[in-house]
Amino acid sequence: MRGPVLGTGPRGFYTHSPRTSLAASPNTAGLTEKKYFPVLVRANLFMHYAFDTWMTREHPRVQFERYCDDVVVHCETQQQAVRVRDAIAGRLAECGGLQLHPDKTRIVY
């Protein structure tokens, strides 16, 4: 059985408007995915450099999974989970004033 798991999600991440679409063919019905594609690409690139590479560099022995702006971090002890959570909160604050969502961030065992 694994140790504590820290689930996170930065607040207010998708706040900018999409620019021109990268999609080649027009979509004429419903919500167009091409409208949000550039935003998602930029968001994923941002999180890759701001979080993934930082996490790999600063906490190389801690496993994590990220899907968009949601992260699950696998820690060995509760103390480690608290330290990593605080470090992630600090890193997000450095990256444009992002913060952990208080309702979505928790340590579970």
C-alpha cells in the first residue's frame, strides 16, 4: 500500500483569452475545440516547465502524475507530504501568483 497522496489544482489558471486557432478545418456547430486548443497548449507547456521540470529537479524521488492542472503526488510519509505541499504552494506563488485550491488540496492516507 502506498503512503499519503497529495492532490492539487492551481486556482485561476485559465484566465487569458485564446488567440488565433491552430486548427486547420473550421468547426461550425457547438463549442469549438479549436477555440480552446491554444489555451490548453500554452497551459500545458507552462505547467511542464513551471511544475513538472521543477518537481523532477527539486524532488527527484517523489513520484507524481499531472493531468492538465490537477496533480497527484505520492509521498512516503505524512511529514514528507506536508513538506512537498508547502514547496508546491511556494513554487506556484513564484509562477505568477498561482495558489493551491483550498477545497481540492488535501493529504489522504
